[in-house]
Amino acid sequence: MRVASEPSLPDVLSRLWGGRVYILAGLAAGLLAAAALYALAVPRYEARMIVGPADPQSRAEHAAASVYVDAGLTDPVFMRRAASSGGAGDGRQDFLRFAHTVRGASVARAVFEDPEMRAGMREDIRFRGPLSVFSTVPQTQSQTYLSRHIALVPLGASPYRELRYTHPDPVFAETFLARVHAAADQAIRADVLDRSAARLRYLREALGQAGTPDQRKLLVGMMVEEERVQMLARIDPPYAAAVVEAPYVTARPVWPDSLLWFSLFALSGALVGAFVYAVRLQFVRSA
């Protein structure tokens, strides 16, 4: 039985030279396809924004929680608060929550309530003409839109993160990124205020049932801490994610990349041409 030997380098080069017409034809077809799609592509600009942990408010919440623990209260409301306070209250827990909230359903609903944001997202297309139908963003996919288009990139070993968003309109990209940050921060702030208000209601009820001056004094001190939490949560600066660097937009489009675009299409076309030549050669030999 005769075993076919592996082709040598001269054999491979000879076959490539023999199929040069097919390879060049495939390469030309790939370049034409790349040029056609590139002409229909809508340039996209990238908005970027650097955020970091916000500190003072979370310290106030941790201070309130520590009072509950020191008092030895066993009510489930206080036990849940003590369990969730954690750490030194340096704002990193709230910032971690921001990282998970910024692309969530609550932020998506808040952003889609704004007609300007909704209209801008509908203009987020990648191709003009007949291909634009594949880029339209339905309103029912608001959360999917955020999860696909908002990126949260770590900056080395620092606690800071860079928010990124691309859109054909550079002005809208910058505005949208700031809007998403504000919506996520406000959602966390509102939740903190709601939980603090619930604890204040409990403390007022407990104060009315306190039997000794020491108990009343302790409860009043807790109420003061909760009021401090609410006061700090209502101030203007961001609650969970401080703005380290305001949104800005890249000077040039980040998509499509012409060099990568044409290179991939040309290489793909040449490979298809080589494959067609190899199939034809095999068919001729077996005939």
C-alpha cells in the first residue's frame, strides 16, 4: 500500500501559484464586499467617564448600624441592617452595588422614561439603508440595550472604573452616559432613604413604648443617627459613585476600524478563493 507523503514547501507554493487566479478573485471580492459594507456603516463615537467610590454617606449609615449593634437590639429590622453594614463603611460596598445596578432594570426604566433618551437610543444604528433594520433598538429591550452597550472597565488595581458607551451621535453619547450614571446613583440613594425611613418609623413606635429614661435616651440617639443618614443621602453630590472624570467623547470614531475591516475581508476572500480552487482541483483529478 502506497502512503502519500506530506507536501513540501515547493509543492504548497506551486499549488498556491496555480490557484492564483482564484485567490486573487476571492481577495478582490472580499475587498469589494468590505467597501460596500464600509460605505453603509455608521461611524460610532465612544463616550467615557471615570467613577470611584463615594465616601461620606456610607460612613453615616455604618455609624447608625454600629449604634444598633452596641445596643444589642434583636429586632429583625436592625439585625438585617447590622448584617448588611459590613466593613469600615468606606463607600466601597455602595460602589460595588453601583457597578451591578448601572446596567440593571431599574436604571433602564428610568432612562427610557426620558423621551430624549428613548429617541436617541432608537437612532443607534450600525448600518444605513436596508441593513439599518437589523440595528433598531425596540423599546421592550431597554435592559438588554444597557447590558450590551454600557461597559464598566477596571482601571488597573485602583478602585476606579471607566464607563464606556458608543453611539453615532457624539453629543448624545456624552449625555446618555451622564444620564445612566445619575439614574443608577439615584436608584441607590432612593433605596437608602426608603430603608432609613422604615427604621425611623420603627424607632418612633418603640419610643412611644419605652418604659425607662435610659431606653428613651438610647432610642433618641438612634433616631438622630438615622436622620443624619437621610440628611447626607439628600445632598447633591453622588451617593454611591463619585465622578472622577466627567464624560468626554473620543475625537475620532472607534468603529468601524478601516484597517481591520478591509484586512479581514481580504483575507477571508482569499481563503475562500483558495478553498474553491482546491475543491475544483480535487474534482478534476477524480474525474
